[in-house]
Amino acid sequence: METKTYNAKQSPAFPMAVFSRYSTAATAATMQRQTATATFSYLIRTFSSPFSSSSSSSNSLNSETDLNRGDKPDVLETLKREPKGRNIQWVFLGCPGVGKGTYASRLSNLLGVPHIATGDLVRDELASAGPLSSKLKEIVNHGQLVSDEIIIDLLSKRLEAGEAKGESGFILDGFPRTIRQAEILEGVTDIDLVINLKLREEALLAKCLGRRICSECGGNYNVACIDIKAEDGRPAMYMAPLPPPPQCASKLISRADDTEEVVKERLRVYHEMTRPVEDFYRSRGKLLEFNLPGGIPESWPKLLQALNLEDHEDKESAAA
């Protein structure tokens, strides 16, 4: 499949007046939103690294042609010259169930930066029975997007906890999801690269319905076996199940929001709200669009190739 990348370039300075959107009547709710945004601004600046792009080029690259000739986005070329653990600031976009968490987590381990998934933050809050849990449960069970204010509040708390542990840099997964969130994020820090994962909708639906969680260890697995035949000029696609180990097999549960009706609504809402975010980063030359050709064995090497990265552990495993 064709993969297009866009060279990263430094975004224009964004006026801090974006935060004036929160400065309306001084109600308790408004004050809470202002506090959450101010905290987010402070923490994200603390996490900001000197690793930001300085050259500009908006030309798209085809991974099977241009990258083979040695053309590389400047941000990624800089990354390859730096030691592991460089404080990158990346974002993962993609529909629910596409695999953002899987690939963001792998890159997090490879590059030595924290993977922060807002979906996990929401699920943790739901499980905590905290003050937001009942409100979140209603939102999630109806397939709706969680409000900007709640997401910023949860993300601020996560960044604050990470700061206390000495973390720096990040790979964000699930944020920003709206154009407003993208504007807020740009107003407080530079994002080096945005990776937009794409997958055919029939495969997405099957993946979401096949998701399972171990009720004991919290491990994530998938029982769906996706085998789509080639048709209408589109290639065949095969994605093997991700089965649990024997000790988890009898303890698998489905997520409450993984029903066909809710998943379809979630995908509809995602496309409606997030396409402007894709355009936002595409116009700034920071968007890398990657069409997943299959499961992890097929997609991971291709993603690394598109990013001009190497996974030495994978190479050693293959050679063993």
C-alpha cells in the first residue's frame, strides 16, 4: 500500500490568546476549565524538549520510492543522529481500534519516551469510581467523544505524575482529537511529528468487536481473524488473532463499549471530529499518513521504514 509522509517543519508561533476561549463568566465550571488548561500549559512546557524541527518542506514522499532514494524528513534525520531516549514529541492519530496503542507503545520502548494514551486515562478514571466516573460511563457507553475539558484535566494529572518521576518527551495517543484540542496543544508546545494510522473500515469493525481484556492482569488481546479478499482493485488483507496466554484464556472479557452499534457510532463521530485535525497538521507539513497493510508482522517493519528507524531487537530475534 502507498504510504505518504510529509516533512516536518516548524509551526508558526500560535498566540496564547487561544486560552481566552476559557475566559468567560467566572462560574465554577469555567474556573475548573481555566485551571485545567493552565496546568496543562505549564506541564506540557516542562515536558518540552529542544528537539523541534527547524527546516521546512511540505513535499510529500512515497515510502516505496522517495525514501529508497535516501530522502528523509528533517525531524526523523535528526532523530537518527541522536542517542536513544531523545525527547521527541509525537502524536498518534487514527480511528478507535486501528492499533494506535500497539504501535505507539512499540515506538515508546524503542525511543525511550513515555507513551501517554488518553483512552487508558479515561478507562483508569472509570475504574477508579472517582468523581468523573459516572459521567464518563454515560459518554463512553454511547460512543461519544469525551469533552475537551475532561481530557485536558486527565492529561494534566498524567503529565504531573510523569514530571514527578523525571519523565520528559512523549508520544501522545488519542490527543488531540478535535481541532480545538490541536489549537490548544500548538499554543503550548511544538509537536515534531503526527503519525496517522489508517485501516479499512471492515477490518476496523472486526478488530473492535474482537477486542478482549484479561480481567485479572489487564492484558489486551484480540480474537478476530481478519481475512479480506482482494476486490475492486484493493489488495487482500490478513490479520491474525492476538490470542492470550493459557493463564488468561478463561478470564477474557469484552469492553462494555465494544458493541457493533457503539463501535459504528464511535467511528462516525471520530471521522466527523478528527478530519479537521488531520488537515490542521497536514497544512503544517507534520502529518505522516500510514496505511496498515496487515497485522503487526506486516505493518511494524513498514512503519519503521517510513520513519527511517530500525528495531535492532527485532533483527536479533529474526536472526536467532
